[in-house]
Amino acid sequence: MTVKIYGSPMSRVSRVMWCARELNVPFEHVDVAWEDSKKPDFLAVNPNGKFPGFSDGDLKLFESLAINMYLAKKYGTGGLYPAKLEDEAAVFQWTLWAATEVEPLVMPALLVQLGYSKDEAGAKAAADKLPPVLKVLDGYLSDRQWLVGNSFTVADLNVATVVSLTHYGKVDISYVPNVVAWLGRCLARPARSPKAA
């Protein structure tokens, strides 16, 4: 086994483990306590001192969404990772969209719910900017089941892990029914559960 995923499973580490399970890639989960993320052993894997850390043999990576694209391309091209250049571009598009357009608007509410922030007004102000963003995705999903092609791909996995933060942050997204239905399809996948490992 060469793939190692480092960090608390109650973090973005869960995204990477889900991706590995989708691909049936054996991996070792190295549970790292939050307070140990700035220690030299972990910094040698991820110099940012944030979860996740990742290694595949001699390769070390950070940033969960990028790790997922690497895993999917290496172990799932033609399946979880599309083979066509145009579809690969769509994977990049939706992944970057989720990271830059959605996550910054949802994270403040999540941090309030987890007790890491008391800025409820700031969280609400960020969440109030979310509807036009998610309506882009809702419109796109009006006549399709998945983001790229006709099957679940790493684009769906990456975007779903970001959009699902609305649930944990208690941000209502009922105004985008296509997104809600798509998210339900994504989160119902057996590989999402740790029991699939």
C-alpha cells in the first residue's frame, strides 16, 4: 500500500477517503490530531499545517480537491475521471467553481455551527450571497443527472463535498431543488460511507 491520507476524518480528509473508496484504491489513513497539524512530522507531508496530507509513494500533495483529481486521473481514467479533454476541462471548471464561488460563502456558517466563530452576522451575510451562485448549478442540473457526461465523476464528488457543507452549516438550499436532488444522489453512494473501506 503506497497511498496514505493524513489528518482527522472530521475534516476535508473525508473527501479524499471517499474518492479513494470510489476507486477501490487501498489506502492507509493516518489519523492526526488537530493539535499535531503544526508539528514537524505532519509539516513534512503538508507544509501548510492543514488537513489533509497525502502521499502516494514519493509524491506528496495537499489541497483535497486537487488530491481527488490526481487520484481519479491516476486510478480511474475513463471512469471516475473522464478520458476526453473537454470533459476533463469541465471537471476543472466545476471543482474550481466550488472552491472559489461556493465554499467561501458556506464556511462562515459552518464555523459558527462548529463553535470556531461567533460571527453569526458575517455568516448570514455570506450565506445571503449564495442563492445566485447555487442557481447556476441548479440551472445546469435541470436536464442532467451528473455534472460531466452520463455518470458520477470526480467533478460530482468534489462539488458535492463543498455543497454538502450547507447542511452542516444549517444553510437552507431548498430554493435549488435540482441541486438538492443531485446532492442526495451523490451522498447516497455506498463509497461515501467509511464502512465501504
